[in-house]
Amino acid sequence: MSAEERRREIVGTARRGGSVEVAELAVALGVAKETVRRDLRVLESYGLLRRTHGGAYPVESAGFETTLAFRTTMHVPEKRRIAEASAELLGEAETVFIDEGFTPQLIAEALPRDRPLTVVTASLPVAGSLAGAGEFTVLLLGGRVRGGTLGTVDHWTTRMLSGFVIDLAYIGANGISREHGLTTPDPAVSEVKARAMQASRRRVFTGMHTKFAAVSFCRFAEVGEFEAIVTTTGLPAAEAHRYSLQGPQVIRV
């Protein structure tokens, strides 16, 4: 297999699986780990992948975007652990913002049903799952619906958000790094997340360890703006400590 063929296979594997790990690729491709790392550096320079600790994930773009349906098939046990730990951070919050995406959808399912709660969301699946739940009041932000994620964006969405004061926001991102903060490839999505950050008193980032050290196009927040980061144990403890030095509590589950 030539280097070009090997790199094409790596991109295909990342897009099918949502992420790739260096050790697994080395075995599958029959090459050294350093060869895989070199390939990942090249693919990152081409804008096809973003490297993370021990692997990489595919970059979403106009030509490629991981759909919500696809995300519901990947790393589900890990995402459920993140969701359950995130729901435990609710505290005394009476109003909550829940971002678009599969992990936020799991957070919505994990919220306690024994108390009144107002949920503001840009996610059609989240709104649908909570509309008849307990004593919840659900406010779905209007706007253009993104086909792949079923999240709402554009000025209708941000205008509604600007009129709220929200106790707690659960926020996701395509990438999080200590140098560049939280990023996403779509400017419209970035603007919604930024407005949700501004409207919220408390903020929790939720995401797989594969999001860390990755950088996308649009920055919408700094690490220090969050009270907590909830991720998986795939993020090394030493790296989690480095993030905690910027302010948030880092919870690995």
C-alpha cells in the first residue's frame, strides 16, 4: 500500500467510525505507530483530519459532516456516562440550555424528572424527547434547521437567545484546546453557541476525549469560561490537570 492509499484509507476509516486511534491504525495497516502519526500530521495539514491525544477525528465541512443519526451509533456507553455525570451538575438550576448533538440529547434524557425545569434548546430531538416529560417547560429556538444535526441556527435562533437569562448551559464543540478554546467549523453554529454562553450564568462543556487538542474554524468560547468539563478517561489525567489550571473542574468518566 502506497502512502497515498494508506492516507485515503485512514480518512475513510475516520469518517466511518467518527475517529481513529494511532495504535489501532498501526495494527490494521501493518505499519509503525510513527508512520501513522506522520500520516495524521499530513492529513491534518490538508484539512481532512484534526489530531487528538492518540488519534484523530474527521473535519466537518461543506463536503462532509457527521450526521446525528451516525453519532447515535458511536461511543454510546461513553456518551451515556458523560450525560449522567453532566446531569448531576444541575444543582439548583431552574432554567437550562441544551445544545444540539447526540450527547446533549442523552443529557436531556438523564435530567431529573422530580422537579419543575425550563429547558431552552436548539435541538429538535431534545425538544421532542422532553416535551411531555415531568414538569418540564420546553422552549425550542426557532430558525433554520440543519439537516444533518436537526439543530436550529441563524438570526431567529440567536435573537431568541439574547432575550433569556439561563441558569446553566450544556455546551458541545467540535474541538477544545488550551490555546484556542472551543471551536466549531460552521459560523452559524458558532454564533448560537456564543449567544448561549453569553446568556448563561453557569456553563458545562461535554464531549468525548477525541475533541481535545483539536481546533476548528470558528472560536466561540475560552476554556476558562466553563465551571466544568465532562469527558471520558481517554483524556490523560495530566492533560486534564492542565485544562483545570485554566479554571474548570475536569470530570473524567
